[in-house]
Amino acid sequence: MAFKSGKNGAHLGGGLSVIEIMATLYGGVLRLDFQDPYDENRDRLVVSKGHCVLAYYTALREAGFITDEEIDSFETIGACLHGHACRSLKKGIEFSGGSLSMGFSFAVGQAIACKKKKLNNRVYCIVGDGECDEGLIWEAAMAASNFSLSNLTVIIDKNNLQYDGSTVCVMNSDSLADKFRSFGFETYEIDGHDCEVLLSVLTRKNGKPVCIVANTVKGKGVSFMEGVREWHHGVLSQIQYEQAAKEVENG
């Protein structure tokens, strides 16, 4: 997808940092059925971190919500798959991404609605660590705790980089785990690339909202992308594409 997007480029760094998170959610956690995408009792995944659509669309394709033809049309004129996801329940997309922090507040609203309807489902939300600079993240966290949203899990992709540089330099928000814990969340800090650990934590029963701080590497799996800010959004040459594909395949 990234290579075919050509000069438009794509958000490779943040896509690669959430691959295992997406794989675990769609492979063993989320209760979803692509044949019944409007089921009110479905689990919800809200992708507030809008820069990870490469991983998101890949997972939706594996889960049966989108087709190979749609994958091939990524970032082309008239296509339905854009650089930021657009809400389409038919395609399994709960939220239109792009404006950071709003997804988390949307997820809180969904969790409140599901709880009031006494649904036996769960709302998950993926947030970036740079996104946690936004004040709305903390308003939403305060609301989640205030309304005892035991049906809500927020997953922070802590890859330590954002568009303008290192998160520590731009706005040091450490420790995110301590901050969410102080807001009343059951909080875990884990290796975000370990699917077994992710599965274990994501399937635990808790009596209050959950925050998982997933320590990841931006551009994970591609040597020239790992920890490099410029690959937040980049354009692949033919040589770079071939090297990256080979490294991921052998990874």
C-alpha cells in the first residue's frame, strides 16, 4: 500500500509500530463479524491515532471487512481507503480519524452508550503517545473514570516519536502509566510487540477502565525506518521498498 501510494506517501512509521497490536485485537480479542457489521452487540475499536491506517486496513482485510481490490486502491482518486480512515461500519471502521484526541472522547461516549443499553461488549481505543499532548485526552480519561467505564480499554502506542521529533523533547508526558493510574485506570505497561503478552492483558477482566501502555518502536521491522522521525510519513523508492519488504518477510 505504501509503495503504491507513490508521491502521496504514507504513514509507515506509526503503521509498523502497531502491527502486533492490530494482529492481537483482530486475531484473538475483538468480537466482530464482517457478515453482520451493524450488530449492536459488537465490540468497538476506535482508532484515534489516525496515522496507523496501513496496519488498520491490513487487519480489516484479514478480518474480511475490506477486499484486496480496495487495498490496491489505497490513496487513489475516488477510492474509499484514505490516508486517514473514514467511518464506515460496513467496512468495520467505527471512527473517522485525522483530528487527534477526538477518537478517545468518541470511544468514551460509545462506552457510556453501551453501558446504558446494558450491552455485553467492550470498546477499545488506540491512542498515540504524541497524541497525549492533547488536553482532550485527559478530559476523556477523567470522564471514563468518573462514569466507571469498566467496558473501556485504551491502548497507547508508545513509540516515543511524533511528527516534530522525540516525544520527550516536544512534550515530556512520562510516566503515562502513572498518569492514567492516577486518573483511576487499571494500568499495565508492556512490550507492544509481544502478541502473547498483549493477548493476556487485553483479555483480563477488570472492574474499571483499562489503560495499556504498549512500548513500541516506530518503523518496527525495517532497519532504516526504526526510530527515524522522517518515516512518520514518507515516500518509498523502489530500492527502499524491496529492502523493506525483504526485511519484514525475513523478520
